Amino acid sequence: MKSIPVNKLQLLTYGLPLLVILSSISIAVGPLLKLYPELAMAITLDLTLVSPLIFLLLSRWSGLLKIRVVPIFIIGTVVATYILPLDNRYHLNLITTYIVPIVELLVIIIVALKVYHTLKSIQLYKVPTEDILVTIKKSTIELLGDNRLTRFLASELGIFYYGLFVWKRKRTSSPQFTNYEENGSIALIASLLMVVFIETITFHIVLTRWSEIVAWVFTIMSIYTAFILFGHVKALIFRPSELTDNELILKNGIIADLTISLSEIDKIEVCSKEITSQDLVVANLGLAKESKNHNVVLYFKKPQTIQKVYGFIELCDILLISVDNKKVFVEEVRNAIQIANS
């Protein structure tokens, strides 16, 4: 008997769960569910348990990551929520109440353990590596695959790691450059934190008179926002940009990263003027498209990809950045480019 090619096995691994989901939908929207309400339990189990289990079993032979069973489970749960009538959701409510939180917790634990073991291996064997945030991203992608959801989760883990566990800068033999001392970034974020703190207390008191649930949801979101800002401040301090023999590694806290080969830098100059171009894409390492507080401009020989928070990416031909000790930075980079090209 001929073996099935891997691509067909992968198609089968996704196709059978999809067939179960589509069959369940056809039964739910047809007349059978009204005639036999007890079918609701079977539809619920097919969508939330059978389809993920089929994917999990077939993934052993297809080579797909087993962790991808989680999106299958989530899709089945969401579909069940939309197609089942309210009076036929007893078993679905049990699953969403007890199983969904367990699945979410397990995913977080699995990813966290993967990152932990990676970091421990690096520490144990003294393996040269990138900084912790890059390691977290690579470990998460290795475990869950490269997609927007994975990059989002990696950003979340990075925020929590820097917010809770990083309290000193990693020293390297490469020159390091900061970008927060001269532009007042930390002072601005500290002001924002103060505003968030005051508004959280005020709005919590006001919203409590209308709805305690809404008040606490707003308060939790505000605390989370403050934690993100706090994690960004720590990343600004403890994640300086680096210049190696072959690369320029630019970092802006948890917001953005860009690793550039020195051979791909066309020129670098001190400049605080506004830069515009109709043919070339001008970008920065911030969240906004415009940058009015830059002091250095880099021109590239070919487009570069900026990795931004929560999995967003941006291409650029010209990059505007703010760096402390800009003259020293530009001189160091120019010297490194000359040595790399010689």
C-alpha cells in the first residue's frame, strides 16, 4: 500500500475536523434539532471534543504541531455558541465554564515552560543568544507556529516577563546604546501612569453607582494598561540597542525591534528634520506612523522589516530613531560599517 504524501495527510488532518464541524452545523440549522432536542448534546460534543480529538490523533502522522488543536477547540466552541438555541446549551455552558479556562491555562503553562527551559538551557550552557524578549518570541513560535496569534501571545509573555522578573541589564561585549535619557520617554510614561491611576479610582467610584461589574472590568483593564506601560519602561532601561560586528540591533522597549545587517545600511546621519519621500517608505520604532522626536536617520539599500508589539510588522526604506549620545552612536555605526565592508 502506497503511503499518503505529507501534504495530503495534513489536508486530511484539517479536513476531517472541518467535516465534523460542517455536519454539526447542517444538523443544528435543519429541522432535526427541533424534532429531537437531545441532539444538542451530540452536536456540542462533536464540535468541542470530537473534532479536536480527530485533529490530535491525525497530527501524530501528519507532523502538524499538536498545540494547533487549541484553535480547533475554540472554533468548535464559538460555532456551537452561535448555532445552538439558548435552551439547548446546557452541556455547552458546562464546557465554556469549566473546560475553556483550563485549556487557556494549559496553553499559557506549556508556552511558559518552553520559554523557561530555553532560558535555563542558555544559562546552563552559556549559549550566546539574543535578549530575553527575542528568546521568548522564538520559543513561542517554535512551539505554536508562526502566526499572528502566536506573536500576540509572545508579546504578552514578554510584557509580563519584563514587568515582573527583569531587574538588571544584560551586559555584552558589544557596544550598547539607550534611547530614553534625552527624549523624556520615561517621564512621559510616568505622567501617563499617574493619569491612569487617578482616572481608575475616579471612574471606578462613578461606575460602581451604575454597575459593579462594569466598574471592575474598567478597573482591571486600567491596571493591565498600567502594567504594560511599566513593562515598557523596564524594557527601555534593560533592553538597550546593540552594535555587533555584523549587525545593528535596534530596540524600543517592548514596542519594536529591528535587526539590520551592516552591509544593508546605505548611510546614517544625525538629523532631526522631518523626512518625507514619495517613493520610499519612512518608518520609526514607535506606534505612530509619524516621528517628530528623532535625531538619527538610517537609509537602507533594501526594505527592512520592523517587528512590532502584538505581532504587527512594518517595512521601511528609511528609519527615524531617537538615540542618546547620537554623535557617538553614528560614529560607532559608521566605523562598524567600514570594517564590515573592508
